[in-house]
Amino acid sequence: MVRKKALLGLVSSAALLAMVAGGAVTANAAEVRVTDADLAKNQTLTVNAGSYNIANSKFKAVPLALYSYATVDNKDTAATTDDAITSYDATTVAALKDAINQSLTAAGIDTTAKGQSGLAYDANNPMPWVAENLLDSTNSPWAGKLRDFFDKLKNTQAFKMAINNGTAMTATGSTATASVRPGIYAIVDTTATGRAAIVAMTGTGINGVTKLKATKSGSPEYVLGQVEYKAHDTTVSKRITAVDKNGQVSSDGLNAAAPIDGVVEMKLTSTVPNWTGYDKYTYKLVDTYSQGLKLLNSDTYPVTVKVDNKPLTKGTNYTLTANEGSRTFTVNFGTADAGITAQKETFPVGAPVEVTYKMRVTGAAVQGTANVNNVNVQYSHNPNNWTDLETKPGNEVKVVVGKVNLVKTDRDGNRLAGAERRLHESKNGPELYVVKTGEGKYRLATTGERGAVKDMKTDTQGNLEIQGVTNTKGGADNYYLKEVKSPFNFHRLPVVGIHVDVNEKNGSHQVTEKDGDTDNMATVANNVVTVKNARNLFDMPKTGSTWMVIFGTGAAALLVAAGLLLYVGMRKSRQAK
């Protein structure tokens, strides 16, 4: 007899099965054979869920093989905690024999292989061979030949009938227990809705002895009759990676400042969830955005999807569904009829997932209000119903915009109505289009937006508000407000350069004056730009380049006049002679 260890790990549960396979042996001096009466005594099977509450879960203990022989250490005449099972023999449940053999074949398992005991495959009693030779599902993600075998076995009619006849386990809090005849068992979670585990396998103790002697000198003993319930989740996170013009992104990628019509690049990251033990598996990312943002999905602004750093093909490996009405888009991985299990090679368990896309800042973005974008991941969590999904929220990111408030006055501070001006992207840059939202109120227009104009007019109190303007923090990009019509019809029209610095984290903004106001007709205080209008040349300030131009022009005129007088005087003098 040769001792062995078998482990079946699952998406939601893992079980140790450590047993000795083979036929009857002669016990050595340190061993004693378990009597038939003690071998028939019921033993406890336990599912341990740790921090998870499985009180509403429904488990069945399904016998695969029953012990027919066992030996234990000869430490005492009664079973004690110091005792350990040293060998055993088991007989496959007759009603499952054919299903087990067929499942091994269907899973492509080579039954000519022999384990360390040299036990040969016996079609009339296959489970001892399974327990010894299918030992490759011991670690996460608990895939391998043993899992392949159970994936086939669980769908056979014989196994489904065996589940119905299995022993119901009593679940309370984080544990579930059952009293069963000693043997090798499949633990089946039959929970219809909510989180459920995939099939696990374990062996019971014998006559109260739950330790299996180590297979190698110095290795630990193994505990029988215990199944560990493990929940396997995936997560999703979102980061802002760039803004195409002006604005800035916070160092953590959770916040950004941008102008209306600006394009913000975002990235979703996740990992392929553990679909082991599922026939079909749903996995999708659902992104939701506020009115101040809009998904761009075109050849110019494509959505890209990668798994394990390999680009996926839209329509083949995933589908993208966008709904502007609900402001959501969904990346659904795999195929509609089977999810990601239909393309297992494309979606290896635990592989990194990356989705990059771009959002345009819309006209609904308002200074002082964060434009939120959040995401959640949805995935199967019940092998009995693959469309029953777990939903886990990811983090949210925020985009904010700035604004400019302008007041129009005369030299004495009286409010002026009727002034018209235009906003330029830079000092010599193009004029920007705006959309009127009320009297004296405008916002930047989005590309191709209907109703957009260039001219902005102050209201009856001389006020002008422009929403959605944002400059790069500490950058050289500035807006320029150029007046195109004065309330006084004076030809000298003010120009002022401004910088709108927006705090990407809290949305506050600061407006500062930049070069451009050569006439000294503008001031900035408390984020309000005050622009004065002159009635005539003499109403202009006596400082600045304009007044120098005025002074220079006046002096030239006087010189010209003096020259004419001198010339006329000389002509008259000559004629007198």
C-alpha cells in the first residue's frame, strides 16, 4: 500500500483528500486494522466558509466510494486525537461506476498512468485510481485533470440522480455539516440563486480518526472530512490617463480638469475571474458617466480591449453596447451563448484586462459640479445559474471645468450693457464657438454643436459669464477676450488675456490676468474680470502704450502743422521781394 494525497480546488471551495489506495495489506507492529463495525460508523463532513455566511446555501454530500478496509496507528485501544489513518481500501458506488468511467474518457484522461503505489486503473472500481492519480488540481485556480473529470461527471444523469439522493448538509453561519458513512465524497452546492460553489471532493475520517499519516518523512499529517469554501472575486478600477488640450490630471489619476469639448482618456483594469468548474460564465464591465461626459466610439476615437496584453476582436471576443440615454456602455466578454468559457485560451484565469476609451466633456459640464464616471464588474458566481451575477463596484473618477465672470463698466465704474466680445483659444489663435444659455451667459460649444456663435453680449448690468474654460495648471496656454463692439462706438476696443487655473480635485478655480491688456483697461479681483470702456481718446488712461501712441500722434501733427506754417511763411516772403 502506498499513501497519497489528492486535492480538489474550486472557484469557491477547496478540499484535501489524502488517502492510501490499494488492496488489503498486513499491518505492521505499529498498526491495527479497523473493525468492520467501526468502519461503518458515521463520520462528520464539514464545509468551512471562513468569513462568508453560507446559512442560506444548500449542500449535498454525494458518496463516490465507501471505505472497505483501513488501518490506524496502534497508539490506543480507542480512537484518540493522536491516532492517524495509515492505509485504506475503497469500493466505488455501483450506480456511479459507469458514469465515472465515461467521464474519465470524455475528459481525455489517460488511465494507463499509475500513481506512486503502482495502482492500476480498474474499470470495475475506478475511484481509488482517481483519488491517487488525479492530483493536479491542488492550487488556485484549481484546474487540471481532476477538475476536467468533475466537469464531465457533474453533467451525467447518474450523478444528477446521486445528488438527489445525497445527504443534505446543515448550514449555519459559516459552516455546513453532515453525518455520513465513511468514504470519498463529492460536495455539491445546489444553491439556486446567489453565490454557490463548484463541486468539491474529500474523504471522511474513520472511527473518529481524522488524520492521515504523512506520505513522506517530515511532512505534516493531513486532516480529513474538511472542505474549505473559498469565494473568488474579481475587481475593476478606473483611472484618467490624459487630457487632449489644456487642463491636467491628478497624480493618482482619479481627477482631471478639462475644458468643455476637451477629450479625456480613461483606462479600466481588471482580471479574468476564475471560471473553473463552470460550463458557461458571464464577465462584463459596465461604465456609467454623468451628463457632463460622453463616450467617443469611432474610428478616430476607438475603444480598445486587451486581455493578457493581447488585443481582442470586437464581435468575436467581446461586444460593446452603448446607451446614450442611460449614459452607460458595457463590455461583455466572450460569446453570448457561453461567455468566456467558450474561449478559454483567450481568457486565462487571472490574466490582466485593460479597456481604454475617450470621453468628451459636454456642454452639461458646469463649474463647481463634478462630472462623475464610475464602473462596476459583473460576473457569474453560481455554477447552477451562470446568468446569476455578482456585481462589484469599482472606483469613480471626476472631471471638472472652470469659468470666467466679466463685468463691463465705464471709466467711473458704471455698469455698461451691450458690449460684444469674442473668446480666442490663444493670443493669435482661432475664435472659439460658444452657446448662449441665458442673458449674458454662455458656455463653450462642443464640436459641431448646433446654435453655436462667436459673439457674446453682456447683459443689462454689464455681466458676462463663460462656462467650461480651463487652462493647464502652470502652463503657457491662455484665453484672450477681445471686444468687437463698444457701448460707446469708440474704435479703441479692449483686449485682455486670462488664465483659468482649475483645481482638478475640488473643482475650485482661479482667474489671473495675462499679457494683452496694452491699454490698462482691465483688472482681475476675486476671479472677476472687470473691463472698462473709454468714450474717446481723452477718456483713455494716461499710462500704457495706447496713450503713448496718442501722444506721439499728437506731436507729429503739431510738427506737420509747424512745417506748413513755415513753408507758407517762406513763400509769402519771397513773393514780397
